Amino acid sequence: SQYGNVAGAIVRSPDDGGMGDAELDAQVRAMLAETPSPAEARAHDYVSGVLGSHLAVTELTALVRMASRGRADVTFLCAGCAENADVDHITGRIRLAGEFVAGDDDLFNAAAVETLKHSGEVYVVPAERIPGGSGAVSRLRY
């Protein structure tokens, strides 16, 4: 098992050199984050299969625009990355009079929200696990 380095700590109590609950939780979460889940691996192959075609978008502003129109099927986003812009302007949304107006929005967050809002899948992963090596990529539905 790839988790053998945690197993020994689980069987010992914290008083006997084992890990406490918080430490064990943190270590297991870190190990799980290093390894793609089977669903992520399938999604990676699904997206990789269309890179370079009209069904893939890697430019973040275009990705947000396509996701807001329901076209993003599977989206990979860089964990910890940030890029700000006016999402309402990008998506073409018209604000109502008196409606809250935020400053610049995080485009990575907007891409995730818009993809999920339209029943797509989102994977927020380290940059090296994003198909094509960009900070964001989405496979479009059509």
C-alpha cells in the first residue's frame, strides 16, 4: 500500500509516539492530495483527448465565458492560482440597478462556479496535474 507510512502511526496511541487525530488527518489529506483519484484520472484522459481541438479551452477568460454558457463539461483548475477580472463583463451579465457590485472577481473561482452551476465537473489540482500544462483547461460539451 502507498499509505504504509501512516499505518504504523494509526495503531499506536498519541501517548506512545503515534499521531493525534489532527496530525493523522493532516497527513492523510496531504497523501491523498498527491495521488489522483480514479475519477480525476478518467477526467484527465477525457480532457487530454481533445487538447488542441475546438473542444478544449485553456485561456481563462474564454473558459469563464464558455462555462457561463453551460458549455464546460469537465474543468481542471490550478490549486492556489488566482487571476482577477470583472466576471460580469466577461460573461455579458447585466447588473440591475442597486445590485451589489464587487471589485475584481477571482477568475479561477468563477470558472469553478460556472462549471458546477451548469452540471459540469471541476477538479482543483496542483498545476502539474492539469492536462496540457496550463493553469486551467476545460473540455467543452459542443
